[in-house]
Amino acid sequence: MRTLLLIAALVPAPALADCKDEIKDIMDRSSLAGPYRTEATVKSETRTGVVRSDIVPPDGLRTRSEIGGKTRELVKIGPRVWANEGAGWKELPPAMAARIAQVTDSARTLAPNLVGDAQCPGTQTVEGRSYTVYTYKMDAPGGKVSSTNTLYVDPASRLPARIVAETRSGASKTSTDIRYVYDATIKLEPPAVEGSAKPKP
């Protein structure tokens, strides 16, 4: 993981429960604050990749992942989902689209409830900008995957600006650095499916 250049100005930390509630509130608000864009740099012992996503709440998503030399794309608009794994866009069958929707919805709902060991270090200046910073841990159900996270929050909007996560799964370790940009002009459209007219949302 790249070294973060931090100039820390620490303030007295609120009680643990208050920190957890603050983090959960920020997560809840961010899920409906869009449209917004994220860019995640992912590094493991064996590969590096980038995942770019456009999110249009409450149920719009477009992602493009470039990991391990493979590019995958997905668009979700309401109940419909399209995927492209290098051979052109295809609309997924309703049953498969429903499963993907269930996974994304469950992840958004479940994440705030997994927050633990929450701390409020205070204010830090990173790359010339001041942020309200929180640290916390998340353990997936079953205990096989856990992460240590640092959340950088814009003090004016109270929305996430960056999350740096160190995730462990068994003996493997992955570092993820996610940057957020909020942009009301982001729009999602169904992709052109080869051999057919462009579908309507």
C-alpha cells in the first residue's frame, strides 16, 4: 500500500458508540446522495486493478473493472442488468438480474451494521485538504473476511471523500483506495446490445 502523507491534528475522541453512529449515518446518507462516481485502486500480492463506478441512487449502477488483465463491465438500471465481459453487451435474464440486485441491495443495507471498533481520530490534512477522519473494522458474516478501514469525510457536505481499506481473507491481503466524486450530471443509459436496437430503460 502506498504511504499516505498525513499531517494529523488530533482532537479528543467522542465515545465509541457515538463514533459508530456517526459512521453509520454517513454511510446511510451517502447511499442516497448521488449521483456520484467512485474510482477504486485494488492491490493484492498477485495483481493490481482499478474499478470505476457511476452510482445513481436508488438503483442505478455502472461499473468497469480492469483487474488481472481482464475488463468487465456491468450496468444496472432498476430491475434490468447488462454485462460485458469482452464479447459485447448482453442483457441478463430476469432471474440472474434479480440475484445481482439482491446482492447489491443487501451489501448496501448490511454494511453499516458490520461496523465495529469505531474510532474518531479527528481532523487530518491529506494532500492539502482537510478531512474529518474515522477508523473502523468490518467483519463479514462467518468471520472469514475482515477489513480495517479509514474513512475521510468532507467536513462541509458530511459525505465520504475517500476510503482506504485493508482486507484479509485467510492468508491473503488486499488494499483498496476508493475516491468519491459527487456529480449531479451523471446519467445512466442502457448499453447497445449487439444485434438489436438500443433497449429502453
